[in-house]
Amino acid sequence: VLIIGGEQTFSGAVLRNSPLEEIVPVQMPMMNRGFDTEDFLPALTEAGRSHFISAQREGASFAWGALPPLSGSALIGPPKAGAITLLAHPRARAGGQPVPVCAVWEKGKGRVMLMSTDSFWRWAFSDPSSAEAVSAYHQFWYRAIRWLTRDPETNRITVTSERSARDGYSVSARVVDDQYKKARGVSVTMTL
């Protein structure tokens, strides 16, 4: 489920007390906290640096800090327990934490992504000489859709095998945590 919203989506109690409130990865405030109308550049969080959606891959042609600013963000609540903030508001805070601009989590058998601004389009329609912003826009949404639809590359456990004429078969496993960092202290058992 992808929830993208601007000033109207998160104002008042649109999501609060609705069927969507349970799956939204952030706490919806009891009262409308408003909408920050100032331009801002979202901050890539520590979790965002390694998550499948927002991690800058080798050979990427952009830097997060070089992107044009976004226009306005809903002042929603902090992430719920188990949710991951990938991009955060640089100034606004909720519950002692930066307000999420992009938060994700796995809920039940699905995945949910919430965007608290509807101005990401600015990255695609910025200065035409800035290929970085357009590349960031396309890469971000391409990877978001792949994560939301459970593309096999987004699996947290992957097993690969290779056949060698000299050594026979070799099997390896890769295990990452919910932030796509290499999992530590994990035991993997394979039965062949």
C-alpha cells in the first residue's frame, strides 16, 4: 500500500479512526498538527542509508544533498514501533523524533509506504541541466515499487548456488535485517 499525501490528506482526522489508520506506519496525531509550507530537503536517515528503497547504490549518479528542495510536508506523528523512517523532515519533530517524510513497514503479509508530502515531483521537473535530480526521482520510485511488490531482490534472505566443474556445487546465503544491513549473529541451516 502506498499512501502519498499533502496538506489535505493528513489534515484533520482523514486517516485517524479510518480503516487505514491500522496500517499507516506512523502515529496519527489526535489533533491536526498542521502543514509546514516551507521548502525543505529531506534528511536521509541512518536506516535510509541501507534500506533497499533509499540506499544509494554503487554507480548512482546523484547525491541526496544535491537534490532540489521539496515543498511542504504534513506534520504527522512519529513512526510506530517496527516502522522505519527513510527520509525525515530536517526541522519538524514529533514525539522527540524528526517527523517522517517517508516511512515504511511490513504489516501482516503486505508492505506499506507513507509519504507525508506530495511534492516529490519536483525532483523530476527540476533544472533540466540537473540529471542528478531526475535520476534520483526515477531510482527512488523504481525501487519503492519493487519493494512494495516484493520483488525477489528485496527478500531479506537470499540463497544462491553455483556449479563449478572443478569443485562441484557451492551454496551461499545472504541475510539482512529490516533495514537491509547485513544481519549479525544469524544461523542459517540448509538441507540438501
